[in-house]
Amino acid sequence: MRRPRPELAAAALVAAFALVAGWNAYKYPSGGGYDARQHREYADLLIHHGELPGPETRSEYYTPPVFYALAGAATVLGEQVHSGDPHKLAQVLNWLVLVATAGVVWL
């Protein structure tokens, strides 16, 4: 009996992860998470006002701003193409980052 190759198992896991996370990004409302409001505020403050939140804001102020800048840019684009839920594109961006991370871990 031939044993399955570990590469195939890893590829199947990454594909399943991408599928489940993609479905979640598509179906789950962008404001549905317990701390979604704080993440949205961080991205909006950064992209619309050029400011970082401080510790007095009860926000995710301790998190580095790179992802929030990208999420804010995706939200600005989302305001143009998906006015009903402009933060949805930031969710899609998060999915891309998750899949890329899974790919790096796989390698």
C-alpha cells in the first residue's frame, strides 16, 4: 500500500483552510466580531485622519499600524464599490493575509 505524501496532506490542509476562511470572509458580517468596532476605528482614524489611536481610546492602539493602513485603504476602496459594507474589502484583505501566511508556513 502506498503512503500519501506529506506535501499532498499539507496542500489539502492549506486548501481547506483557504476555503473555510474565504467562506467566512464572504458570509460573516464585517462588524460581527467582538472587537470589530475597535479595529474599524483604528483603520478609519489612520486612513481618514492620519492619526494613530492612543491608550485612552480603548482601541487596538498597541498593534503596529501596517495592516490597519492596508485595511483602511481597502475600506476607502470599499466605500466606492460596496457602500453597504465598505469594511468587507478589509475582510477580504485579511483572508489574503491568512492564506499567504498558511502558504509561508507550508513552505
